[in-house]
Amino acid sequence: MTTAILLLTAGLALLLAGANFLVDSAIAIARRAKISDFAIGIAVVGIGTSLPELFVSVSSAIQGMGDMAVGNVVGSNICNIFLILGITAIISPFAVTRQNMARDIPFGILVSVLLLLLCSDTLFPRIIRDEVGRLDGLVFLLIFAGYMAIAIMHSKKEEKSRHENEENATSRLSGKPAILLWAVAAVSLAALLYGGNMFLDNTVTLARQCGISDKVVSLTIVAVGTSLPELVTCIVAAIKKSPQLAMGNVLGSNIFNILGILGISSLINPLVLTDVNIIDFCVMILAAVLTFVCAFTFKRHTIDRHEGIIFVALYIAYIACTVIFQ
């Protein structure tokens, strides 16, 4: 048990150090390239921190486990919004920009609904099969490429009109050569992912040694553990006054999870689904919709602490229901 505790601590240290330098390098890269924090959050941080989900879904696709590949994405998206965005807002409330409300959040809702329709023949039994095929995967990847191109193209305009609270975002790496910034980002991301994996593995080991069942471990510790890179990165971004990088991380991860990860996985092997849970898909869509609704409740155009607490409470309720009724 002592070894597990030491390794858990080392994993946590790697997580924190990796997230700290990843955020610093991402902010510096955004400033040098004159693009918005949100765009770099999608393109570098969001995709990078989704690599564990990519590995799980691709491995599941190769083994013909379509339910696992899709379930991994759905569960991760729910956790990203309710838990990660919720905790981030509790620590540091952040603005929802005009571009977020007009483009990014609605697009996230759209792709979530698209995935539900594609995976549920219970809604359209004669039209839709419970499968994400290779053609679907190709379309997903093309849509994702188009979204990324538009987001990056518009990001230069967004950078010029940054909100006052974003202008305070600082980086100790500002002014460093571009090659050094990208090298720091790559090494930081590797440390973040490795540290997250080390932390997760040893937390599971400790939980089992304490007599906690595999079912509870998989639905709680593992579910949250695979999202640790996103969680720690968002917290650090919020502390460093770069909330749009945190927002880009979450929304970018969710969009990449559906279009990128399932697109790649289904190209490798069509994802045939045998046990789709419509409730999980509906919770994922609800999370995306509530992100939009929060821009108009309490403090307008802001996800504040009240909404953060509601998000975390909803996630706890979702996990509790999953454990009780599974």
C-alpha cells in the first residue's frame, strides 16, 4: 500500500507540473500566433488531453467492442461538462463569449444529437441501424476538419476583440522561440497523460485494497480518472486567468470525442452497438444544452459558481443513479 501511495503522489505531481507548463506554453503559442485562447484550447489542449479516450475507443473498435467505444465517448463528454466545467466555474467563474454561444456550444449540441440519432434505431427502427459505419466515420472526420478550419480562421478576429478578463492571462514562456514552445507543450502533454495514468492506476489499486468493488471503482474512479488531464488543465487555466482556454479544452474535447475519436475508430472497424442506453445519450445532450442555458441564467454570459455547483451536483446524481440502477 505504501508503494501505491508513493506512486499516486508522483502521478499527481506529474499531473500538476504537466498541466502548469501545458497551459503556459499554450497561452504563449496563442499570443505568438495571434489566435484566441479558445482556438488553441481546441486545437492543442482539447485534442491532446483526449488521447486516453482515443486509445480506449480505438482499442475497443479493434476488438469489435462498439458499445465500449461509444460508451467511453458518451461518459467522457458528460464528465467534461458536468464535473470539469462545474469545478472550473466553482474555482473561477468565466465568461461565455458571443462566439461560444453562436457557434461552439450549438455545434456541440448538434453533434451530440447526431450521435444519438445515428446510434439509436429505437427512434427510427426502419431507417437507422445501431451502428457507426465507415461512411459515418468519414463524414464525422470531414465535419470535424471543417469545424476546426472555421474555428482557427475566425480565431484571429476573436483575439483582436478579447474580453478584458482574458487580457490578464499571463505566461512565463511569453517571447520564447516557437520551436521551444511546441517542445514544452509536447513534453508537458506527455507528463500530463502519464501522470494521469499513474494516478489512476494506483488509486484503483488502493480502492481495491480497501475492499471497494470493481463495479463502483469502474463507474466512479475510472470514469473520473480518465478525465483527469482535462480536469487539472482546466483548473490551472482558470487560475492563470485564461478561462477561454479551459472552455476550448472542454468543448474541443467533446467535439473531438464524437467526430474525431468515433470517426477514426469506425474507419478502423465499424462500431456495431448491441446495448445502447438512451438515457446516457440524453444526459450527454442535456449537459451540452445546459452549457448554453447557463449563459442566460444568474449572471448573464457567465458560467458562475452557482451553475458550477449545479453541474457537479448533477454529475454526482448521474453517477449515483448509474451505480444504483445498473
